[in-house]
Amino acid sequence: MSASSEGIHDGEWLSEGETRARLDRTWDQGRGLYAFFATVDHKRVAKRYFVTAFVFFFLAGILALLMRLQLARPDNGLIGPDMYNQIFTMHGSTMMFLFAVPIMEGLAVYFVPLMCGTRAIAFPRLNSFSYWVYLFGGLMLWVAFALNIGPDAGWFAYTPLSGPGYSPGKRVDFWAQMITFTELSGLAVAIEIIATIFKQRAPGMALNRMPLFLWSMLVMSFMILFAMPSVMLASTMLIMDRLVGTHFFNAAEGGDALLWQHLFWFFGHPEVYIIFIPALGIVSSVVSTFTRRPIFGYPVMVLALIAIGFLGFGLWVHHMFATGLPRLGSSFYTAASMVIAIPSGIQIYCWIATMWQGKPRFATPLLFVVGFIVIFVLGGLTGVMLASVPMDLQLHDTYFVIAHFHYVLVGGAVFPLVAGAYYWYPKVTGRLMNERLGRWNFWTFFIGFNLAFFPMHYLGLAGMPRRVYTYSDGLGWNGLNLLAFAGVLLIGISVLLLIINLVRSRKHGALAGANPWNAPSLEWATSSPPPTYNFRHIPLVTSDNPLWEHREQLPVMRGLSVDKRELVLTTVLDAKPDIREPVAKPSIWPFISAIAVGVMFIASIFTPWAVVFGAIPPAIAITIWFWPKGDPGPADEDPEP
Amino acid sequence: MHSIGEAMGVHAQHIDALWHAMLWVCGIMYVLVLGFLGLAILRRGRRRDEREVVHAQDERGLSMTLVAWTGLIVAGLFGLTLFSYFTDRALVQAASQPQINLKITGYQWWWQVEYVDPDPSRSVKTANEIHLPVGAQVSATLASQDVIHSFWVPNLHGKQDLIPGRDNDIRLQPTQAGTYLGICAEFCGLQHSKMHLDVIVESQEAYNAWYERQLQSAPPPTEPLAQRGQQVFMSSACNMCHAISGTDASASVGPDLSHVASRRSLAAGALPNDADSLFAWISNPQAIKPGSRMPIVPLSEHDLEALTAYLRTLQ
């Protein structure tokens, strides 16, 4: 087909300036209020994910500070049981559902298309929709909390405590519906990420050349696909018990209280790995860049990621050893939980080995990665202890477990996230963050974290149970609880330093340029911040570390239209150019659909009829969203390599 | 001392041995990782060129070490898993011929304790307190009347959940006399923090004496104030929920009060058991355990004092 009938294509005949001007025009997302809600640029959506998730992290952190303040002294009357129970429920729910998973999703939304070397995320409108749904779910929960009707049955909401008999009112319904919101959003993102990674990698980026970050996001997305339906099912059953009088979890009417725990932990354990696996991807990127060596044992690392993804689904019963399940069955879960230490141990080894042979430069990102290894390995080892049935019978639901999972989640996810923030900030904003502040940020966080959480191991051994709003004097718990409070204060200072650094560097940071760290992967092959179409020319990948192989000029692929939004789809395994694919334009309808869905979800807290009548507006909105708008143009022709 | 480390029962001792093995194996692994990390940081090569890339070099040494490292992890895990299985077996086999059968029922937020005897007249019902003779093998059936609770006496054994609609059981075998704290370990609502029970392990003689006392009703009050208190108990809201053996009060909504004065603590461990605390508790339970199922019963100061005096006679 000739260039005239198809519009102009990228090629030798266009000057660089002309190409850029045309791409700018074609991919313009618009300005103003309408464009704000209609944008489908994955980078803009991802930045909203970052900001929103960080705000939730900050709020949930303040709740943590309040809890430690209440527990700093025995028999403290500062916060009563009703408020305390709301606070710890909100802390857990917010950290897990509104911070940890969404920020990883946001990271994937921003960087997966860039690392793949493509122009847009797959299903960009769905991407916009998923952000709004997440935002509305989080807002609903926090507005409820602000009105003192926040959930108070724990982030795990065990039945029958969370059921209609023991949690009257609407508190738990807000919690359950927040789950529906965030999981819907999570499932949508997972599909976008899988499609982007499988079909939109730059030509030549065969699966075995994919950066480990992409592998980790791929494994995370598959885990989301299999884990989240379980909790959506469970939370819907809970709402039905509460709203329309079903008895799924009511033992008196033939239901089963333990069914909830199975469904919840079948999601809840993989959830931990959904948070942790992307962090492994961040760590691999940072280690490789700052040691200037490709990751040692790449194939082993990939296999380890996949193994963790699979094994993560076989562990859920280790949250339920004290429920009296058959001993033999429990033993199986002991073995499975122990086995997951093998791939984790191998990964740790490979990173250290990379540092061993590389030439590490301890900039802030790598400092946080070292902090990650020191903290996470300790959390992993206490995890081995908790995997044993007899040990768990003693340690379950004590402060030992709180220490364990904060070592795993803060060490295993928040430290890598901060490393990632320092590492990718220049890509997102065009400016570097301050190194000096970064060092202060690291040491206050590292010391504060260990002060706050290491003593909790001992508190657990000394018999202090979780989720208590106060404790009596004379149990020997006073001093360490006070120490934990001091540690949390130090973490608070560290987070303030991080915020100052994030805000200040936006104006005053040193200009970064395209590749300030001399990193090897494709997100650094474009300007910082990247244009809306990401790459002027689609890169052609000929090695595992493209920017290290081709320092001066990356080989590129030409032939995509510069007058139409288009990207190239490649084959799943070898990433051979396959077909052109048109990319959706901005649209307000994902936003409106999200509002309609949100109204239906929230109304269904109050009346079951909302599910019937409330389904009509989303149906209309989604129909308009998908209405065919003229000829998308033939999209089946091979682009010129 | 309330602690996992001070094992005063056969089960807790088995778990304690496992804990030490875990601590050693995991501790050594942790030191190995930190050592490797520290050396890797110390030996870091200087870069001449900021942009110099270290290309894959001879990886044989590191690969061999990886294999060895993986082998070490597998061996460590295998050992710990085996130890864990054998400990689990030992836990099941200990106290396999119980001499004492208990039924413990969880309520929001207190424990009902029944000593089950084949002869119903020799069964005993009490609350928030368990007496056991040293060395006795004990089997306890665990049930819940409302939400999920978890029975945990760290000095004696790990925890076991009380789940509505299911009966669990736990075995105990205390080896040393003493008073141990039991707590609810599963979040069960507003007053989860104040759901304790006392486990008193004593000599066989002391235990027998206690048991015989529990079988008898407390003698009727003789003092006028206490007599007045009994009238208050029977005529206001108290007897709607509580039972006192030897009287008409036989409700089972709240704890059995037949021998409440002989117990170590009040309101599931929320208060020490003395006259002042008892008075404070009856006059306003909501101030001590906000959300407690025990309502504020409007009584005059004099009636409260009388009631306190009566309850104090229930030895």
C-alpha cells in the first residue's frame, strides 16, 4: 500500500524534525480539563497511580504512628478500642490494597511499555478506567473512615466477626466493596501488562532477552489473574451474607466460617508475592545498572521468579495451622512453604554474585538494595520458622508475625520501591534526586525500621498477641514497645525527607538527560521525560543489554505511520514483527464508565436492587466507549524492518 | 513469666527445642549471607571509566558456589522440615491418655471452662480460670459460642482456634507448678485485648481440694449486708445472665459466679479480684471494658456495696 493512501510513514524521507513534529501532533493528548479526564497516555495514568498510592502510603503510615503511640505505654487511654480497631484495619487494608499492589501496578503501567520499546500500553482506555476505579474505591474507604464508619474487623475480616451478627452497620460493607473496586482495577491492569509484554515487545526482544523487570511484572500479572478472583468471590459472598441474608459463612445455618479463611488466604498469600515479585524486578534493574554487569545467572533468575509465582499458590494454609485442619494436610503446607525459600535464596545469591564480579557504585538506589537484602533475608528466615506447624502454633498471631511480615514487606517491597524511586525519578521528571538527602533518607529509614520492628520478634516470643489496643503493666512488654515507637518516629522523619527530596528535585534537581545512570534497558533510550509516543523510532533489539551494546546509536525499525496512532505487534516468543495495530485515542468514556460502576458498587452497599438498576448506566457508558468509530484502517501489513 | 521461652509443659518444651534448632540453622544462614554481601561490597573493583561495562567473565567459580549454596539451603530446609515433623508427632503423642477432660467455650470476651466427668454430679463449671495438677494429662475440647477465638497459654502449648460450628481440641501436660497467663490470640472484636484466663498449676492435693470446693455451693450469706446483696442479685438484672449454684440463679449468658470470689482475677483478667475492683466493675463495666456485654445496671450506692459484699462471700 502506498504512503499516500495510508498517511506518511516513518522513514528515510522524513527529517528528524519533521518526524517529531508529526508524531507530536498525532499523539497529542490535549490540554485542559477534558483532556485531563480523557487521557489514555500510560505515563500520565501511571503518574496518577504513583501520587495516589503514595498519598495512601502516607495516610496509612500516620495510622501506624498512632498505633505505636497508643502502645508506647501500658494501659494507655489515648485511643479507645473502637477507634483502634478501625485504625489497624485501615492501616492493613490501605497498605495492602491501596498502596502496595497499586504502586506496583503503576510502576508496571509506566515502565513496561517503555522497557518493551513500544508506543503505548495495550488497551489504553481500559488502563484509564482501571485507575479511576482504584481511586474511587480508595476514596470511598477513606471517606467512610473519616465519618467514623471505617471497617473494624481487620484487613482479613474473618467471619463470623465480620458477618451480619457481629458487625452490624455498614462498616464491613465499605471494606468488602473496596475489595471489589481495587480487584477489578487490578485484574484490568494485569491483562494490560500481559498483553503488552507478550505482544508489544520491540522487534528482536525475544523472551530470553527480556529484562528481569519485565519477567517479574509478567509473573505478577499472572498471579493477579489467578489470585484476585478468589477474594472478589469471597467479599461478594460476605456482602450477600450481610445484605440479602445468605448463609455462606454462618455455621448455625449450615455455612462454614472457615470457608472464608480458605478463600481469603488463597488470595492473601499470593498477594504477598504479587507485591514482592515486582520488587525483585526493581532490584535486578538497580543491581545490574549500578554494578555495570549483567545479572549473574539470568536463566536461573527467570526460573526462580516463575517458581515463586507457582509455589505462592500452594502456601495459603500456613495462615491457618491453628484452625485444627488435619495434621497430614498441614504438613504438606509446611514443606511447600519451606520450598519457596530455595528460589528466594538463589535470587539473593545471584544479586550478591553480580555485585561480587561487578564494579558497584553505591548511589542511593543501590544503598536501598543493600538494605533490602539485609532486611528481607532476615524476614525470609523467620518465614521458614513460621512455616513449621509446631513453631507456628506458638508464634501465630503474635508480634513475631508482625515483625516477620514487616521485614518481608517493608524490606522486600518498600526498600526496593524507594530504590526504584531514586532510580527512575529522572526518567519520569527529567531531573535527578538529591544524593545527599538520599543518603540521609536511607540511613534514617534503615535504622528506624530495625529499631521499630526487630524488638517485635522478642515481644512475640514474650507472648504479646497482635491486634490488642492496650496491654497491662508487668508483662515485660513496656520497654520494647516504647523503643518501637521511637523507631517508627525515625521512619516518619525518613519519609518526610523522601517527600522533600521528591518535591524539591522536581524544580531544583540536576538535569538528567536520557540515560543518567548509563543503564542498559530500553526505557533509557528515549528522552527524560519521554514524549507521549515514547520513542521517535521503534528500537530494534539485538542483545540482552541494548544500551550497553550500542552506546552511540541504537538500531531502529522504521515504517510505522507518523500520522496515525500505530504500534507494531510482535510474536510472543521471538518478538518478530507481526502486524500493525491502531492505538485508541483519548476518550472520556472510561472515566464516565468508572463513575457509573462506582455508583453501582457503592449503592449496592445499601440495597441489593442497586445491582439490578445500577447495572444500566455502566452498560450504556461501556457501550458508547466501545462503539465502532469508522474505519481503523487495515492493520495486517508487515512493517518494514 | 508469660513467655514461649519458659516452657512449663511437655508440648511447649518440644516446641522450644525446635525453636533452638531453627534459631541456629537460620542464624548461620543469615551470617553466611551477610558475610558474602559484606565481602562483595569490600572487594568492589575501582572503575576507571564511569561507563565501563563488566562483561561476563569466568563464571565457573560463582556457578559452583551457587550450586553449593543451593545444596546448603536444601539441606538446611530438609533438616528443619524433618525436625518439624518429628516435633509435630511428639505433640500429638503427648498427653494421649488424658485424666482430665475440659470443655472450653469462647464468648465475647470471656472463657467458660467446664470439667467434664462421666458422672454429671461431679462436673464443674467455672469461668476464666483453669486449675490443673502438675503432670496431669489434659484434653480440652474447644468451642465457640459467637466468633472465632484462639486459646493460647504460651508456657504450656501453642494455640488452637475456637471456631463456631467446629469442635477443636488441645492437649496439655504441665510439668511445673505456677500461675500461667492464657490469652485469646485471634482477633474477636472490641475487647479482644481483655480476654485472658488464668491457668493455675498446683500439687495434686491442692487441686483435689479446689475441685471438691467447686463441687459444693458456697454457704448462704450470714451478714446482713451480704444478705441484702443476695436479694439485690436475685431481684435486679444480675440473675438474668449469671448462675450461682445453690440459688435460683441459673442463667448461662455470662460467667458462672458460684465461686467468683475464689478466682484470681475479674472480667477475664481485666482486673485483680478484690473488693474495690469488684465494686468498680459492677458499677460501670463499660468504663473498664468498653463494649463489654455486661450492661450498666442502675443501682444505688448502697445496693452496689451490698452486692459486692455478697459476691465476695462466694468462695
